[in-house]
Amino acid sequence: MIAALISLTVLGTSLGLILGLAARFFKVEGNPLVEELEALLPGTQCGQCGYPGCTGAAQALAAGSAPLTLCPPGGRVVVTALAARLGVEADLSGVEDAGPRIAEVREELCIGCTRCYKVCPTDAVLGAAKHIHAVFSEACTACGSCVDVCPTEAILLRPAAPTLQSWGWGKPGLQPLAIAQGMAA
Amino acid sequence: MKLFKMRGGVHPEARKADSSERPIRILPLPPLLHVPLQQHIGAPAKPVVRVGEKVLAGQLLGVGQGHVTAPVHAPTSGYVVAIGDHPAPHPSGLSAATVTIAPDGEGRWFEYEVPADPFVLAPDDISARAGAAGIVGLGGAAFPSSVKLDASRQSGVDTLVINGGECEPYLTCDDRIMRERAAGIVTGIRLIQHAVGAGHAIVGIEDNKPEALAAMRAAAVATGVQIRAVPAMYPMGWEKQMIHALLGREVPAEGRSADIGVLVHNVATAWAVQQAICLARPLVSRIVTVSGGAVIAPCNLEVPIGTPVQALFDACGGFRTTPARLVLGGPMMGQQIVRTSVPVVKGTSGVLALTQAEIGRAAPAPCIRCSTCVRACPVGLLPLEIAARVRSDDLAGAVALGLKDCIGCGSCSYVCPSGIPLVHFFNYAKGDLAAQARSKAKQETTRKLAAERSARMERIVREREEAAAARKAAKAAKEAAARAAATTEAAA
């Protein structure tokens, strides 16, 4: 009886001690998955997804409360990367396949108020007070922050014009299938 | 000497006799030359001339930027009339930065220093001169030659293979240049050999060009350059196929020929090297085959770079019928073009005007899994399986099956009994992969920019707070001093 009491007490105390120490020394700050997911997101904190910045979006993704297609500037690349990390099937049907877009300043409407370049998360707008602004297409993520603040609606998001470098062959049509159906009919 | 067995390949109808029996003609200067600033793989050249400036033949128009790049030169003497966008020789029909020159008809050359004996030049000097002359691979890929020479010299190659395969149907520009300019080509080969320190030089020529073989053999006597006939087969002109046929060595997947100690150059490139080193003439013209069923008198022309394609067809008597398709390069791997105003560039080996009968192709039918494409693939891939994955948007699966090793030779599409555009699937998938890579690179850049901006914003806020704190402290010190002075005054 005594031996059993002692041995169980010793066992309980030592295991409790080990668990307590492990909890202290192997403590993980936050959810590591959130950090990994945040690294896959564009990191421009534009807020288009409706969450406060990319950290918020990553937390929502990790919790499973946000769809993989939440990031408009990220496009298909981000969706496939997130799907690969989370081990789920990527549903690309919700992603606009308009291709990359960039902001464009309509010079006849721009009054040089500088509001857009103050909000641009990637410093993609060039300008000075009372001078027409312009957008560096290489730095623009089409997050739309500038569109919202422009008082004269001078900024539009346009599909990026294809260049010789970005042009590619379209996917061949699926005529074989159509023929097969026609033959079956 | 023994030749090695090759994998895959097809035997399309050659149709070379249309243009191969007429000597190379020199095309008269057109009224305007449109010289694109990017005619090579790599970064485009930066213009160094101004509108209105007079230029001489061979004078620099644009300097290369970066490592993999090539300069462009004025094809003849004249005036720069425009620097801007002009339709590019590309299937998209988009425009590219182009320098437009109005020839003055004098054809005066810019004087560069001509070396007395090119064979005493240092090896790196030869590749530097070839680079300065704007030489790129003239077989079609247009990769800057000096980059290839430098890399091969540094990694050490033992064999120089000169590609005289010309396996594409219709094209005969390499055949003609070997028949007519064999001596110059052999000198060019020896210069390249000197530049990279290769012990052997072997020229591989398809056995359907007996005259070219004979001319090259005569020119190569007592030079140490070997001339070898290889069987006529498509794609024999693919460098890895040529290496395997001649040397029995296989280039590893996703590797380069330099990995197995071989450097490959085209015969026309060897000729251009000879012109650049011995005569100090930059690459400003090339031999182009004009052929196809719609052309009245197919032939080979020596054409200044920048000549509109229309001028070439006009010089060959114009069109017999309205062409159903215009192609730059060969019919198997060439680029379809939509208008004849596009210029000839350094990589243009042929311009073809094909009739409906020549391209005739029924609508594609379903794959019957006959695996004819597998037997035809020179790389040893499974085209039917890769295409099935691309069709269902499984790009990762396609890459795992070797999509990146596909050379786009079109053998699979050519033999497919169902007429499935297999190579179109692969080109689409490669373009999509490249677009994804570009998008990822842009995301990295913008992420960095966003991080820099937030760091800057934090710094500004911190500095403002610090300045406010400093002002407050200064004010407090001043007040304390005033108080102290008041106290002293009161005490006194």
C-alpha cells in the first residue's frame, strides 16, 4: 500500500515536472503555420482581402476561416502555393483569370494631390505636389489602395499590356472532346 | 569513323531542291531598314545613336547591357530616321524597340582595326571581338556567341562540333554557305577552336548535301578540321542529337553541352566569326532561304539585318498564290508571323510562304494512345502523357514527366495520326510556367519594397517623436535656467 502510494506520487511529480519544463523550454510563440503562410502572401499589407494586413490574412487562412482565393494581388501563383502548403485542392474557379493588372494614372484627370503616393504600400507611385503622377508598373501590385483615395478618379486598374517577354501561347482548344460528343450524338 | 545510333526523329519531306540549286544572291538595299534592339536571347541593347544622326555600315547602334546580351550595328550607311516601336518578328504581332535607318546608298564602312594575323590574338580577345561584332548563334536560337565561348574556355572543352545539319525542311541557307564560302567557314572554325582551346573540331553535315560535304572536305584539307556525314533525319540539327551522332556522348537532362566537354556552333556562325575577326566586319547581314509553295522563284539571299520580309518575297518574284501561312525559320520549329512588314533579324534562317496544301491539317481527333509520338521524341519523353497533364492543368505533373527537357522540335505533332497539336500544349505550358516564375519574382520585389517602406515610415515616426522629445527637453532646460537666474537675482 505504502509502496504503491510512494511510487505513484513520485511518478506523478516527476512526469508533471517534465511536462512543466517541456512547456517552458519548448514553448512555441504563436502558430508557426501562420508565419509560413504569411511568407507565401505578397506582404504588401494592402488589406484588399478584408483582413488587417497579410498577418491577419495568414491567421484566418490557418484557422480555415478564409478561402484560399482571398488575395487579389497574389493571383493564381499565391493560390497554388497556399494550396500546396495546406495540402488541399486549389479551387482556381474563383480567381479572376484576367491576368496581371497594374494601376494607371489618367493624366488629364490627375491634379497632383499626392494622396496616392502616400498610401502606396510598395512606393510604386512617382510624383510631387501639383505634378502629374505616374506608376512604376514593375512595382505595382494592383492592390487598389490608390484608386480608393484618388479624389478625381484618375487612377484605374488596367490589365497589364502583354509584352514580347510576357506573351505566351494560349491553351489549345479542346476540339477533340467536341468531336467525340458530336460522334456520339 | 563510326556514327552512333540516334533516338527518335522523323523524316519529313525535305523540299530543299526548290532553293538549293540557285547561288546566293545579294538583296538590293530596301528603302528603310528596321533594326530591332533585341535580336538575341538575353537583355536588349541600349540605343547609342540619335534620330537624324548619320551612321556608317557596321557602326554601333545599340550596346549590350548585362552579361548575356549582344550589341547591334548599322547594316549600311545612312541616317537614323526613327527610334521607336516597330512590329517584331514574333508570332504575337507585338512591337519592339527598333532603330529605323534610311540607307544613303553609299555603303561606306565604319573603319575598325583589322588584326594582321588573327591567330596570334589571345583566346579571350577573339571572344571579346566576336561579342563586340554582335555575333549570336545563327542556327536560329540567337544565343550570344561570346558568352558561349567564354563559358567554354573557362570550363574547358575538348571538342568543337560545327553544326551543318540543317535538318529543317525547305531551309538551304547553310547548304549554300558551305558550298560557296567553305574556306571562310573553315578559318572561322579554326578561330573558334583557338578561342576555346578545343583539341578537335568536327563538322557534322547531313548526307543529303553531297555538294556541301565535298566543298567543306576540299577546304578542310590539312587543317585538322574533320568533316563527317551524318544521316539525314529531323532533328539532326539539334545540338544534343548532333553531339550524340558524332561522339556518342549524351548531354544530361537540363544540362548543357559544355558539361560533357563539347561546344557547338552553327556553320553560319563560324562564317560570321571569320568575318568579324579577320575583316573586322560586325554581323550586319545574313543568308536567308526564301521558299514555300506560294513563292514563285525560291532561292537564298544575302540580306541586310532589318530588311522587311516583304522585300525578300518581292526579290523572289512575289507570290504565286496568296500564302496560307507565313513562317520565319523552318516549318517544324519556325515562328508564324502575321504581317510581312516585320524585319529579318540575326536569327532568321528562312522566310517561308506556305500554301494551304502544305500546311493542310484536319481538326484534331482524340488520342488513341498509339504511342507513335513516344517513338518519335528525340529526347525520350512521353508526349501523350505530358499533353494529357497539361490539358488538365496539372503543370507539376507535366514538369515531373520532363516538360522542361522538351525542345519543342514538333516531331510528335508531325507524326500524330490524330493530328493533336502536342507541341502547342508544351509551348503553352512552358509559357505558363515562365509567367508564374515572373509573377513570383515580382512578388519578391514588391515584398522588399513594402518592407522598406514600412521601415521608412517607422523611422519617420520615431524621428518625429525624438525631435518632439528634444524640443521638450530644450524648453524645460530653458525654463529651469530662467528660474535659476530669477532665484539668483532674488537672492542678490
